[in-house]
Amino acid sequence: MKTRNLLISPSQLVGAAALSMTLAAPVVQAQTSEVVELDKLEVVGRYLYTNQVNALETPTPIIDVPQSLSIVTADQIALQGFTNIGDIIDYTPGVNTSQGEGHRDAVVFRGVRSTADFFIDGVRDDVQYYRPLYNLEQVEILRGPNALLFGRGGTGGILNRVTKKGVIGETFTSYQASIDSFGGFGVQIDSNFAVDETSAFRINAFVESLDNHRDFFDGDRIGINPTAKFELSEATTLDLSYEYIDHKRFIDRGIPTGSNGRPVEAFEDIVFGDPELNKTELEAHLLRAALQQDFSDNLKGNFSVFYGDYDKLYENFYASSYNKMATPNAVTLDGYVDTTQRENLILSGNLIGEFLTDSMSHTVIVGTEIIDTSSDQDRYNAFWNTTSDDNEIFTIARPLDLRGGVGVNSSGATTTNSFTADLNDDTRVSIDVFSAYIQDEIELSDQWDVIIGARFDSFDIEVFNVPANETRSRTDDEISPRLGVVFKPEENISLYASHSESFLPRSGEQFANINGSNNQLDPNTFSNLEAGLKWDFNQDLSLTASIFEIEQSSPQVADNDPSTLDVIDSEITGFELQLQGQFTEQWYVSAGYSNLDGEQVNRSGPTGLRPRELPENTFSIWNSYQATEQLGLGLGLTYQDESFINNGNSAILPSYTRVDAAAYYDVSEDLRVQLNIENLTDKLYFPNSHSTHQATVGAPLNARISVIGRF
């Protein structure tokens, strides 16, 4: 029988004593026959390629996981000069970026846009903001809906950030300072202190001044993350963490599309916003406590508490309408100001046990999760005194005649905006979630594994609509199954097939409301059928391939009978390839390709329209070559097919190819000088969008030089 190393994530926790009793009997039986040794494992992110997945909770090597996933380590983040989540997505198959209105991470997982399917150490992190990378060991991107481990959402996949923890017995400090050709700069520091033989303190911090190629863009980010690790006994480890984030930046929502449906290249240098009022601000306090307990050689437990307090503001103007044929020199601007105050308390816990029944071995995870969320959000529309409306027309110029909410419209009249006159919505949301799940990884033989499990979620939401003075509530109880089969003809090759499901309540990712017909609608459900191949050529190089189908079922109120529902199904299909690892001792490669297809469906059936933000082909490759003992070179390429900006398929995001490069020189074992160049060929391109007249202008050729060291 194979013995697996136990990968225990300090992420999901609480679990009561009843959970330990659930597995107690089988564990005793296993001890009388064969003891399975479960080793502790720390993810340290020292290599560009890793076989360790924090988010999966169970001690399962990647080759035995019936699901597509990618891991980007801290070293790879540093080497490729990544500064945000979007950079990582560019080099990951099966996913692409969305604009996120210029104030948040937004990822399209296999054709499904998400602003909330983000996790940190396996715990939900659903507020809309740009997530920093300064304190990470690795980033894990799992494709396909899978509510069993992650609960609601995850409709196309999830992104999990694994943070750095204290390292007992070591004292070190690493740092990074960088400046780019736009004038932005940043400093990071990572210090670990061995307090004694059983405890360590670690602090990660960064300061960043933002700048880019667009007029008026600026910003500042600050983050500090002290952590502590305590070995309370040989069987008990406690991790404590506090993180403070302060982030301010200019919001740029891109440029309009013209009569041909493509971004108007003549506008590439124009910002369609207000230099003073297009901005976002976030202040967040995050506290995490994670306890890992070894009850026996083959029973482990994880118990955690997460508390997040977020205060978010964004206000902006943006191009909402443009008609190149009728009024080529005028654009319509819309705008709003939006605030969110959210508190998340998440208690979670699981037990992982290994035991034998007859000739089969089992790895069982049993877990619970409790979430208490309070979210207050409001939005005020723009209100122009000249139109008594949220839209106003301006003459196109660089810059627009608008500053501080006061400008001159296209008719030559002075116009003034108010962000306090037109209330769009004001809601007070309370959410209570209880979840319980169980999964069994069954090793039938050396060649066959079966993964089976299910999760129960009770999602209870209450929304107070302040303007209407109305309170609505709804409870959704959902069961999400998971089934996977893995066949291994050789120890280094696996063939798999899987089915998984997830759901999204009709209140949406950000719980805006359940007004109108939303109050009577069941959640959208998502199911994933996937088959694939994983082949480890050696311990440093692997190939993965998968083919999949995601089906969404969305209940809608019937047009001819409001008392009944139509269930509308739509599908996205595709396949992915990924090659990652060391070709030779000097040459590292990470390459990915995805092919996606889909068709919109409504009550009348297929429409012939393609879902927005669904490029048919995407491809990326990154090469790192160690030319000498001191000099290393990097060369990368990302390609994205054209896609539709809107569901009407009338606006198009053109295809593009971007080339990136890097060079680094190790002055000593503890000091490196590094140069990263983005868009080496200085190509004008439009990487993503939010809606028809908001296409992002990609950065021209730019360089960043960094000094990276350790002492």
C-alpha cells in the first residue's frame, strides 16, 4: 500500500469534539492492522515548481487530484516580476482577466467571471479589492466548480493565496526594492526570528508607490503582516496572524469602442474620468488563528478562526456611450460613488484520518464551517445640474474638461456633479452560513483511486433595503456532490475523470439585494464534467491535459406565468494543456494552452451568441535559462484570441500577443540584481474590459529593476 505525506493546511477549522468521535472507531481498527505514518509538511516556496497544494486539505499529491490546477510559487512571482493577481493569470491556462472596473481583482475562470472566488489560506476572501503578493508562499488556481471544499461560489474555479508562516529554528531577513520606468517603486521585507526552540515570529511588510502609462494614474499601497508560530507540544502547532492593508489608487476604466465594435486606438492616451474623483480606497484588518492537532499517527485536525474588517470606497466617472458615426468628438459620461463596510467571521475545522477496510485504504476528511457576515453597502449615482440625470456629454480631448466634479459640457455650458443627490441603493445585509462536508479518497489498488463526497450548505440571508424600508430574507439549503476516479497505469502517470458541483445564491457574489423576483428564485447551479491526464516525466517536469464541460442552470421567472419558473441551461466546453518544470538543469519552462467554446442560451434556446470574455484560444510560455552560475535570462509570451466585450457580441476585444523578458545577476549568494521588461515589442493592446465602452489600454514597453537580497 502507498504511504502518503500529510499536507495539513492551517486554513479550515473548528470542528467540535463530535468530529473526532466520528472517525475514532475506524482509526482504532487501523491501528490493529497497519499504521499509516502521516508526516507534517511545511510549504516553503523555495522552488519554481512544487507538488504541494494547500487548498485541497488532504494529503494528496497533484498527480492523484482529479482536477485541473496550477501553482505559482514565491520564487516564480519574484523571477517574473509579478506585482498583482492579473500578472499571474496572464500566464495560467483556462483563466483570463476582466477589468474589474479599475478597483478590484476580477478573474474569468473557464468563461465564468468572478470577483469573489478568492481564498487566503483556504478561507474565503470575498471583498472586492486588489490583493497584494508581498506575503505569499504560493498562489493556487483550481479550475472547475467544487463546492465540497469551498462552499458557495467557485462557479468556474477558485484562487487561493498561501501566506508565509513563522519558521521555527531559523533567523533570516530577505528584502526586495524595485523601481520601474513609469516612476513607481516599492520595498518589501520578510524577517523571521527564532524566539526559542518551540516558537518563531515573522513579519512581512511592503510599501508601494503606483504609477503607469495613463494620465493622472497614481496610488499607494501599504501592508504589514506579523505572524507567530508556536509548537505547543509535539502534537500541537498554533499559527497566529494579523494583517493590515491600506490601499489608494486612481480608477481608470479604459476607452470606448467605435462603430466597428473595437477600441478606438486614437483614444489610447485619453482618460475618460475625473483626475480628482476617480479613486478607490481600502482599509482592512485581517486576523487569523490556526491550530493543527495530531490526535494520533493517523488522525489529524485543523481548527481556525478568521476575522476580516473591510472599509471600501470607490467613486468614478466612465464612458457609458459613444457614437463614432453621429458624434465622433463627443462622449457620454456616467458615474457613481459606492461604499462597502463588511465584517466576516469564519470558524472552520476538519479532521483528516487514514484507515484500512479490507484491502482498501481511505483518506477521509470531515469538516464544518460557520460564517457570519455583516455587509453594509450604498451607491449614489452621478447627478449633473445641467441634465438632472447621471449622464452628461463632454467634448473628447486630452484631458477632458472635467475636474473635481465640475466641467464644461459639449454645449459649452458649465456643469456640476453631485454624488449625494441621487441614491441608487442602500442595503444592510446579514448572512449566516452553516456547512458540513465529508470526502473519502479510496485507494482500491495501486492503480485505482476513487474520490467521493458531498457538502451541505445552509445559506441564510437577510437584506434591509433602506430606501424602501423593506426587509427580505431567504434560506437556501444545498447539497453539492463530488465524484472522481483516478487510474494510474504507471506510478508517474494518471488518467482521471470527475464530476463536481457548486451553486451561487441569487443575491450574487456581493449580496446586493434579493428584491423583486430574486426573492423567489433558487440559486444558480454549476456542474463540471472533466477528464484528464497527468504525467510526471520526472520529479521536476510534468504535463497535464484536461477536457471539460461546465453547465450552468439558472431558474428564471416565466414570462407568461410569473408563478412558474423556466430553468435555462448553458454550457462552456474546452480543453487545457500545461507543461511545467525543468527541461534541463539550466532550463525551466512553464507553458499553458486553453481552448474554450460556449453559447448563450435563453428561454427560446440557443441564441448563436458567444458569452462575453471567452477567448477561443489562449497561450502562454515562460522560459528561465541559467546561462552561467551568476547570470540568468527569462523570456515569456502571452497570447489571447479576440473575445466579445458584451453579451450582445457587438463589441470586440482584439487578439494580442505580448512578449516579456527578464535578466538577473547574482552578485553573491545573498544578493541579486534583476531586470524585468514587459511588452518588449511595445505593442498597443487591450488586455481586458468591463463593458462596451470600457476597454483597458495595455501598458507599452516598460522596465523594472529590482535588488533582491537576504541576510
